[in-house]
Amino acid sequence: MFRDPILIEEETGLYVTQGQLQFFLNRPNGEIKFEHETIEYQDWDMMCKVYNLVYDMSEEDPKAGCIYWDSVNQCVAFYFPKDGKIHNKLKEYKVDLEFEDDDEYDSSN
């Protein structure tokens, strides 16, 4: 159930899973924020879509990128090469994210 897509964009195929949506709905006022598509929900929605894209593409090709725990910022983070498969797919879908160069990340982990 956790990985089953439930909200899928027709144009791009980007999606949010059942588990991700349920997690959001469990927040205080989550259902209202979802129904009214608040900024908080829109940000959550996009982050889930990017997470799923990175997850799926890195499963297909582990060298394309990865998801890891950023112990400095205490959050989930993504690593993928600039102008690599994932970065290019995000540009193609016009996903606007802030990118940081992370020379300290060791992709062999």
C-alpha cells in the first residue's frame, strides 16, 4: 500500500502514494489543507513527487542518484548529478527546486 500511486499527474506521470497522502491527512487540519490545496499541501505534494521520481529512477539505475538522511539538517535529502538523468527529468517537468552542490557527499555509500 505505501508505494501504490494514488494521485498521478497525467502530463508527467509524477505521483503521490497512498501512504504519503495518508501521512499528510493525519496532520492537524490535513484534510482541510488537502481539500483547499494550501501552500503547505502544494509543497508536500511536489516533494512527494520528486521523492518518488528519485526513488524510481535510482532503483532503475543506482548511479542516477539516491535518497539519504542528511544528519546535519535532520531531513531526507536527494543526491543526483547535475545534468544527470534525474536532474534532466526534473528540468523537463519544469520542477523548480533549490539545488546545492555537495562535494562532501560520497556516492559510494
